[in-house]
Amino acid sequence: MKDKIDPICNGVFYFGNMENIEKIYSFLVNGGKAVIDSRLVEEGDVFFALKGETVDGNLFAKEALAKGAAIAVIDNPSQAAEGAILVPDSLKCLQRVAHYHRKQLGIPVLAITGSNGKTTTKELLSAVLSKKFFVTFTKGNLNNHIGVPLTILSFDRNSEFGVVEMGANHKREIGELAEIAEPDYGIITNIGKAHLEGFGSVEGIMEGKGELYDFLSRHGGLAFYNADSTLLSKMVSTRTKMRTLPYSKEVLGATVVDSPAESPYLCVEIEDIGLVNTHLFGDYNVENILAAASVGRYFGIANRMIKEAIEGFVPSNNRSQIAKTAHNIVLLDCYNANPSSMRSALAGVVQVDHPSKVAILGDMLELGNFSLAEHKEMVELALQCGFQKILLVGPMFTKASEGISLLSFNSYKELEKHLEEMPVINSFVLVKGSRGIQLERIFDKL
């Protein structure tokens, strides 16, 4: 049987005939893992040779087989070897195998996307659901066209519930990921100014993220949505066939309460759940907490267990992560940044009761033609927030602050030298910027 293009729906195509898909899948269900890095291959794994921007995984297929891979999926005939399966497109084959696996398991799957907060929401609600189910969820940043199929293939016979994070910077990406993961439930955390370069406008973001709602509408799925968001409420109202469950402060009877003295963490009182003392910073995390609580209640998690799960979650990986150093309290939030998330972070620090507050802000990437105007607006906002010191990092912030008496640096390396000569001490320090600016590298200087 020859390989053919096999349409799933809506113009999304997956390469590879069912004969190959089932053969590849047989190795995975017998204990092998799906691996795309030959250095991580272990005995019995299935190696998918993917082409990257700088590296062609096909060139490492023989190495993967030598290390014990059961098979290697390749799309370059020149790398054919015993144990290799040649397909027209290795990435599409990976996606097709993941889709096949998802169909075989038949477990409930919840998908999360949004401009901000999707990783925190994913971690919170996975912790809540884990009180009742064996939950398998997206690890790290595996939320794109490669990460989502790898996440699905990490679901095993023990998995009772799957939580899949979906990221995108262009239209049609969320739709394609939804076709692979086939979620039964979905959450769009919010709509903000993220990836404007790819989406083109806030309306484009609504359309792109709304592809998750479109999938749920077509397949009878349920969307949990933040009723406090005008944009999400508008998006829900236009999809009359979609089942929905709103959450908000009013719906869940939630109020933000004052934190204990000297604590920077968020405290929320939720009706029937009680006072929830979190390890999260900033009121902007309230919507993430309410999403997790709403999902938990829907699936019958006891209120005391919802409280326990939320209180037990501690952020990591440079996402709203608070750390006390020998000299400062540092809010490390530099995994990602866009105008919406940076505005929220600045507003959060304004509420902090500390005599000395410092902002270290790095460029917000992927804003396209909106970039300079958004950076100028952020400089003006930061100046209004009462910081004792503002340090800007990156060529765009440097350009946006021209004519203003603020210190700016083209790179984190320049900032490092400055902090060595003029250290920041006894301060609450916000470190916020896009991942590409690498602000986490200056943490040791704080």
C-alpha cells in the first residue's frame, strides 16, 4: 500500500497510511517512548527524525537505532537503514500517531490556550484534578505542533485524564492542534496583546484562539470561560451550539483579601472553599485560580481538596516565581512577556508594600509593527508605578526610552556589568521580559 495524504477535516492533512501508523504505534504501546532527540533515546524507543531550522533529525536516525531505538521514522531516503520506516513527512506522521493514540485511549482531555496564564492555569487545574484522577499533562513548554503530539503520546494506560496546553503565534495553529488532541473540554484563559506580529491584531488573536471554541462547538465539547472577560463573553455568545460553564468572582463567590504581614502572596476567599493562601503573586492570578476551582467542582473534587491543591502549587521555571536572595526579594517572571502580561506584573508590584521597589524590564518580542509604540507605552506606565529604579534591557526598550533619563542596556550582559558595579540591595525587584532576552541570567547578581 502506498503512502497517501489522509484528510482528517477542515483542510488539515496528516501524512502516512494506516499500515505505517499502526506499525509505529505498536512499538509505542509496548513500552517505547516517542523521542525526537537522538541523545535521549533509550532501548525500545521510537525515534522521529524531524527537520529543524538548523538540524535535520534524519542525520541522527542511524545513531538512534544504534542506541537501541526500536524503529526510526525518517522522511529522507538517503538515511534509510534497517529498522527505519520511510514516510513522506516525519512531523505529520508524529502528529498522526499521536491522534491515533488519543483515539485509542478514549480518556477525557481538556485543552488550554490563551494569551497569558495558560501554563499557570494548566498546573493549577492539573493539581486539582489529580486529587481524583491520574492526570497526565503538558510538561514544560511542549505546547506547539511538536510538543502537543509528544504530550499526547506521554499518556499511558494509567492516565485517566489528559490536560494539554496549546500555544500559537498564527491563525489556524490552535485548530490544527485541536484536531490532533480532540479535547472534550477547553479553556481560553484570556485575550491579550501577545504575538501581534503573527496574528496581526487583537481581533486576529480572538479568531486564532477561538479556534478551540470552534472545535468544541463542532464536537459537542464544553468550554469553561471567564465571565468577567468582555472579549471571552463575546466569543462565547457567537458560538450558540457550544456548551459553556462560566466562572468569575461573582459566580464562585470569590474576593481577594489582604495577605499576612510581609507576605507577597495572593490570598483569595472562595465561597464554600474558604480562605486560600496561595504561593502566587498578583491579583491577575485570581482568574487562574477560579478556572482551576471551577474545573474541580465540575468534576466532583471536594472543596477541601481544591483548597489543598491550589495552596500546594508553587510556581517555577521563571513564571511569577518569587525568590529571596541574600540581598533582595525577586519576582522572576521572565519566561515570557507581552504588553498584557507586563502591564499586569507592573500593577501587581504597585500593590506590594515595600520601601524600595525596582523594575528590570526586558524587550517584549513578536510584536511586529506594534513593537515601538507598545514599548513606549510600557515605559510611560513603569514611570507612573513609583519604582525607585527602572532598568531597561533590549534594543526596543532602549529605543523607546530615548530622551528619558532611564538606564537602558542592549543585552543582559551589559546589565550584568552594571549590577556588579552598582548592585541592587534591600529591594523588591521585578524581573520581567521575553524569554529571548534571557533576563534569568542576571538573577545571580541580585
